[in-house]
Amino acid sequence: MRSAASKTAAANVNLRLAAQERLDQIICDIRALVEVQSPSSDVGAVATSAEAVSALGERLLGVAAERLDVDGVAHLRWRLGEGPPRVLLLCHHDTVWPIGSWGSAPVCSQKLTTPNGDGEGEEALFGPGVFDMKGGLVQAMHALSLLAQQGTALDGVSILVTGDEETGSVSSRTLIESEAALCNAVLVLEAAAPGGALKTSRKGVGSYRLDVHGLAAHAGLEPENGINAAVELAHQVLAVASLSGPGTTVTPTVMTAGTTMNTVPAKGSLTIDVRAWTAAELERVDAGLRSLAAVLPGATLELHGGINRPPLEESSSASLYERARTTAQKLGLPELTCVAVGGASDGNITAGLGVPTLDGLGAVGGGAHAVGEHALLAPIAGRTALLAALIESLLCGEEP
């Protein structure tokens, strides 16, 4: 009779082999999903994409998705098995790319040619959203299909695929929070960091708009009778930027003021991007922005917005990362590494609820939001097997 350890080793080998055997199908499914372009700003395109994701999930999982439309945006959810959700796979199917950005043939496969680039010379799939994050979404579906194929019960797995992550998850946030609150762990299928590293901490984000109200006057005849909103904004830009600190960025981004060449500007506005590693820092900056005072006599300020996503702190992901690292070793995959990144994801939201969250489990590649976005083909099977084995270990309650 084989020992439990030998059975586990055999199961791991089988997962890797099974993932490798279906690699061509996984790539085909990624290509098909990327071809259904889904910019966040186009709710019709996002709805069409949701239909494609739903069809893919039903084919691979044998279960139809719940269609959850909020404020016109299409989101999808699967709850597998009979038991309550325990493990949440968190994905999104919207992208930053307007339809047609990549021409009439948006998806292609070719070798990377970037000098000294990560994966130079390797075969990659290029297309809008292939890396962020349709590649990871398809890998997640196939990982669950692999588990079902080998007889693993998927009771307790929930999959949430949102349609507005790239624009701040405004309509999906409540769905994310309510689903994550039921679970013991959240696995986020956002793209990996360079070299396939997982993302174990992310900065929190604050998003603000500062409106300045002045008074219009003729710029030539009586400028002294006006209150110049543009000048007031100049003072405020410096005050806003001064709130930055070690590891914390407070960045004035878009500034507008005025109406015509010969009129003292009566109104102006400034958008502000805030990033910080800790909740305390986000709160410090928030308090600083709310205490801004006008410099010009008669000018008034009005602040909109606030803290959008809390930080995903390393403590939120430590146990899951150790589990993933051990799982990769058992599978015979390359040693996993981890990084802290400045960008935010929906994983920030779930970590902010106190639910253990691990991010960056999706595609390996590069060029997110940039010309040349790509997913490397070689790591796909291994990453799919890793996710499958990680889910299985969570469902079985194995120690990391």
C-alpha cells in the first residue's frame, strides 16, 4: 500500500502532466477570450465579454454562471458544490483597451524580441488584456477543471469575475466584499510580477478631486476684481505634493482652470492620486487633504473622494504565500518568489476585510496597459497546475 506522501506526490505529477496535455486548449481559450474585447468604459462590450466568459466556465465546470448586473455592468459568479463558500477565486474580465486599439487582428503569437527583457526569445501571446488579466482568468477555469477531472470535490469554491476592476470596482465592490466575507482565503488571478513572482503586498490607494471656486473678471480691464482659481490651484498643488512621505506618494495628476483667454478663472480642479503601504499613512494623507485651506482671500475649496482601496499588507498574504511556495516545491516547479508592488487590485479590498489574500497568481509575462502586452506560453501549464494544487490544499485543510 502506498503512503499518503507517495499518493500526494503522484497526484502532483498527474496535475502537472494533465495541465501540460491541455496546454494547447488553454492557449486557444485565452486567445478566444482576448479576441472578445472588453474595455471597462463600454458596458455593451463588457456584457458581450461576460457571455464569452460564462460559456467558457460552463464548458469547463459544467455549471452555469450567475449573471450579476450592477449599474449596467456585467459580473459573473459561480458557487461550486453544496457547501458554503470557503475559497474565492477573484478575477476580472474588463480591460483598459478601447476596441480597435490593436487593429483588426488583435491577438498574435510570436517570440519576444525585447533586448535583455524578461523572457527574451520565448514564445508569447500578445493582445489587449492577455496579461491583465484574461490569461489568469482562463488558467483559473482550467485549474478547477483539472481538479474535477481527477475526482476532487470542488465544494466550497467560489469564482467571482467582475467587469469594472480597471475603473475602480465601483459597481462590483459590494459583491467582492460580501463574497470574500464568507471565505477563508482569496486567490487573485491578477498577472504575476516579473519572473513569475507573486504579489504579497500592494499599496493602498486614495483618489481625490479638489475643486477651487474663485471669481471671474475681465483679465484686461479689471483683473483685480477677480479671484484667480488658477493661482489658487498653483498654491494647492504645492501643498498637496508636500504631503508625500517615505514610501507614500501624493501626486497631483490632472489640473484644469479657466474658460477664455481674457477671463480671470472662476473655477478650477485638481485630481490627486495617493499611494501608501499602510492604512495609517492613507489616513494621515486623507486628514491632510481635508485640512487644506485657501490662500487667496475669497477663494474656497471643495474636496471630493477619499480612500478607495486599503493596502494589501504582507501579513494578509504570508500564510498563503508559504502554502503556495511549498506547493510549487511539491510540484517540482521553479522556486516561487514574491514582491511588493505599488499598483492596487481587488485583492486590496478583500485583504482590508481581514481575509487572507494572495495576489499575482495569473499569467507570467509583461506590458500591462502598454503596447506589447503579452503572456508567456511556457509557464502556463505550470501556473495552472500550481493554482489547482493550491486550491486542493485549501479545500483539504492541509498544513502549508
